[in-house]
Amino acid sequence: MDLGTIIGVTLGVVMVVMGIVLGGVGLGPYLSIDSVLITILGSFGAMMVAQPMSRMLGIMGYMKHVFNTTSWNEEELISQLVGFSDRARKEGLLALEDNLDAVEDEFMRKGIQLVVDGTDPDIIKSILYADLNQLQSRHEVGIKLFDDWSKIAPAFGMIGTLVGLIAMLGSIGGDTAAIGRGMQTALVTTLYGSFFANLFLIPFKSKLEDRDKDESRVKEIVIEGILSIQSGDNPRILLEKLVSFLPPDQRQAVRQESGAD
């Protein structure tokens, strides 16, 4: 689980609630079923118009990527590629076939198999980057979903504001309680729309963008490693190529693990 996401969402909700409570009026005026229906369910309905129903009904699948983290173990991945490079230089590319069953990453296994089969480097590059592009396209679907929703939810908050103002204006000269209820709906619905978009939808979009960058970087490391193995690069040169993808604080650990330092 991604503790940062869980803690952040919890902290955001708690701080807003505490701010309301410390304001001295209590939670009562801020609780409105009307506002929930208009802002959250109304915007969800608009999203079902804009998106395929299967995508909206499967939104929990995207949420799983927001709240779960994947450990890509780039250091281990690079060490494995450097090991393949060393063996290929000593025993030939065909010797790598003996190690294929030990490769857990399906993307890497596919690339190594293409190398063993003697596939042209340009074709290998084309195939692997096509897979990477498809992966990024699938990720973009979830990112765009939350991005679109983050724009629609506040708009439905404004719709709720208009509903409340119309109700308030219709009550002028009559029941003063009805005027207050109308104004409450107007303001609380705007609050719900902004709260929902800024604590959930926009951060979820940003989190999915980070997940996409992390996985894409791993795939690019694998592609660079496989192409270098096929071209017969020296393992030390390959190592330096691959660690350049990593943040500086990780590079030294990878060099030490690979015996290059």
C-alpha cells in the first residue's frame, strides 16, 4: 500500500473537518445530501456520458494503482542485464537462452528471446517500443479520466450553487428558513465540488502520472540493456548507460552490487 496516499487523504479530510469544528458552528451546516447528489453523483453521471460505461464501472482498477505501489527493483534489474551482457560476450548470445526461465519480468524475457532468435536490432527496438507505447496509452486512459473528472466536479458544484440561489430567490418574502436552506445548498455544493476535485481527483491524476513515469523508465532501462547486449557492448559500459536512468543517490549502490566499483 502507498502510505503517502493514505496518510495524505486522511490528513486532508481530518484537517478540513477540524477547521470546520474549530470554527464553532459544528459539522451540521456542512452536511448536505443535496450537495453530494449534485456534485459527486451528478459529475459521475456526466463522466459516464463522456467515457465508456465499462471504464467508469471499472474505476476501482485505477484506484488500485493509486493506493498500491510497485517495487521495480531497478538495481536488481540492471545487475541482471549486466550479467547477461557479461555472459553473452564470453559464451555468445545463444547462451542467454539457458537463463530465460529465471527472468521474472515478461518484458525483459521477450526482449532476450528476440536477441537469442537473432532478430534484427531495428526490429527488436520497434517491437519493444511498440509495447512501451501501448503501455503508456493504457496509462493515459486512467490519467485522462481523473483529469476530466477534476474539471467536471467543480462545474457541478457551480450547478449546485445556482440551484441553491434559485431556491433562495424563490423564497424571498416568504419562509426565512427556506432562504437559509437555499443559501446553504449554494455554498456547500461549491465547497464539495472543490474539495472532491482538489483532495481526490487531481492528486489521483498526479499519482497515476508518477506511476506511468516509473514503469516507463524501467521499460526504457530494459530496452537499452537488451539493445546493448545484442550489440556486444562491454558490461562496464552497459552499466554506466543504465545507471544514468537512476537518481544519483541510487547509482553508487548499483555499481557496488555489480562489482564495478
